[in-house]
Amino acid sequence: MSIHIIIKLMIKFILPIVVFIAAVYGISYFWTNSSSKGKKMIALGLIIALIVGISLTTYLVFD
């Protein structure tokens, strides 16, 4: 296999998995170490990110 194919494979499959695991770990870390107001802000930010992510995915699929 060429090095370019391996790099593309890593970017497409391994990098998103690593980013997802890091995001889950980061969210759980900040969730346990935050106050009630901080938890509300984290929840609001996650809801907004979810809405934006679903909207962007829907736009890119149907475009």
C-alpha cells in the first residue's frame, strides 16, 4: 500500500474516532467538575451543536 492511501484511510476512519473519544472524555470531565450553572451551559452548548450538526448533515446530503 502506498503511504498516501494509508494517510487517507487514517484521516477518514481513525481521526474521527479519536476526536469522538476525546470529545466524550472532555465533556464528562467538565461535567463532573462544574457547578449547576456550568452544567446548564454545557447542556445548552451540546444542544446547539447537535442542531447545527444535524442541519449541516441534512444540507450536505440533499445538496
